[in-house]
Amino acid sequence: MKAIVLAGGYATRLWPITRHRPKMFLPFGETTIVDRIYAELEATDRIETVYVSTNERFAADFDAHLAASAYDKPRLSIEETRAEDEKFGVVGALEDLIDREGIDDDLLVIAGDNLFEFEIGTFLDFFDRTDAPTIAVSDVDSPERAASYGVVDLDDDRVVDFREKPAEPTGTCVSTGCYAFPRETLSLLSTYLEAGNDPDEPGRFVEWLQSREPTYAYTFEGAWFDVGTRESYLDAVAWHLDGESRIDETASLENATIGSNVHVLPETTLVDVDVERAVIFSDVTLEATTVRGSIIDEGATLGGLDLDGAMIGSYTQIPDSSTK
């Protein structure tokens, strides 16, 4: 069985933090978002090869990241795009990769910004029993949140209806960006695209597919985060920290009040600050500043600010010393 990690997006909703880095490389505890997926796939014997689908703009970053890792299975497969308006769309890129790499095998597809608690091996055991297209599903317990995803209606484990981002969800059970397809199903990607269907949203393909052949849902309990916004990233970090804070031993703190769910990375200096629910990247300097629900990228120097719900780009200076 082969696996594809979808990592070709440009994450514009997280700019400026992700303007020059893939969001899959956002820190998460001692690792990154995508490394959690790599580790899970590396430990799953069923998976032979992991294709990391990315774009030309970030290909060198992924290549360097993999070269520095101990993983054996991942290899890059590069979509020939460099900007958001050039993208093939997720479904289009998936079909292109399958053709480019000559994949003719059962296939696991995972969104590279996915954080989940279930074991991939357990999901694949369920897929073996269904011997049919299978999706991982979670109950988000909120119609408002469900409206942002593909909402699934089930008859036992079978998908009987699928609505991608409905305005008025009929339930709260949603698809979580993890799909298993038998090899026989892969040719249907071309059929779907040639009919003029949406090339971007993978949920649209599942919506189309389940009306044509039996499709099943593996429903799991536990945490799941689709890391696409500042708030969802901070939610995931808060879940991981579980109310605690993580401060790198190389950070320098002077009269700093560190609240819950704060991750402070190496070589950071915090003087006269109050921080709650935030991620502060390496080499940041904060003085006389309050930070709430914010992300501050590496090398930023900030003073005399009250930040709430902010995303501060790398090497930002406020006040800007260059104008003095």
C-alpha cells in the first residue's frame, strides 16, 4: 500500500507566519505537525512508500527537512506550481501525482495539516474489512464548526450522504482529511475531473463517489485538529500542552508572567511581559508587552504593545529602530 501526504498548499490564512514556510513545519511540542504524520506512517508496516505532495516553492524546504530526518519511507513528489493561483487543486494534484508516480496500489491519503489521535494501523484494519473507499470521521459536536467541513450521514458505518461545507449541516459528524482508496477506485479521479467537477475540495470527490459506490466511515474518538488558522493552531497547541506551558531552557525571562498554553522556543528574551495562549518562535525579544492568543514569528523584536489575536511576521521590529 502507498500513502500520500498532501502538503501543496500555501496556507494564506496563516500569513505572515506561513508566507515563507510550509504550515506543516509549524512547531508542535518537540516536533512539527508533519513529523507526527511521518512518524505514524513510518511505524505502519502496511505502508511501503510515502509520497509527500508539495509545490515547487516549498520543495527545497521539504527536501532539506527529510534529509535531516531519520525517516526511510517519505519521498518528494513535486507539483509544478509556485503560487496560489497556479494550484491544480487537491483532487487535481492527487490525480497528477498518481499518474506521475505510476501508483497502481491501494492508497492512503492524508492532509498534511492534520493532527489526530487515532492510529493509522487501526484505520487501515477497518479499511481492509470494508474493502471499499473509507474515510476517517469525527463528531465535532458543533453545527457551526461542522459547516466548515464535509458533513457525513451514516447508516451504521456506511456513508449514505455527504455534504461539503453545507450552510445548514444536518449533523456534526465530519470528514477529517484521511482517506483510503482501493486501487480500483483511483481511475475514478480522472472520471470525476473530466466531468468538470471541482478539482480543489477532496470532499467534493467523496460526495460524488459515495453516490456511485459503497463508501464507509471509520468513526474515531479523541482529538482532531485541522490546522488552517491561527485559532485552530493555538487550539492544537493548547491540547498538546494540556494547560501547561513549555519554555525552552535557552530562553531568558525577566519579570515575565507566563500563563497557560504558551510555547516559547529557543533563544527568546522576555522582559516585563505577560503571555497567555501563544506560540513565540526562536530569537524573539519582547519587552513591556502583553500577548494573548497570538503567534510571534522568529527574530521579531517588540516593545510596549498589547497583542490580542495577532500574527507577527518574522524579524518584525515595533517600534522600528531603523526609523530613529
